[in-house]
Amino acid sequence: MNELKDEKLEAHLAAVDKHKALLEKLHLNGNQHLDEVNNSLQELTLTLEEYLKLIGIP
């Protein structure tokens, strides 16, 4: 079970890093598509929900 929690946490942290890089790119390049930002936020939400469920927070 700890291994699965670690996996889910790592997936969420990777999504956070990916989103941060996307926001930095958006900041530097105003032409960035907002669809990419929305997709990244959805990935953050899903990975966080999965992790929270595993640690017992509904």
C-alpha cells in the first residue's frame, strides 16, 4: 500500500512540476493556448484526488 501511495504522490508532484513549467512558459509567451493550461489543471486535480483517496481523505 505504501508503494501505491508513493506512486500516486510522485505522479501528483510530477503534474505540479509540469504545470509550473507550463505557467512559466505562458508567462514568457503570451500566445500559449489556454487549452494546455486547462488540461494541465485537470491532470493536477486527478492526481491529487487519487493521492488523497489513498491516504484516507475523501
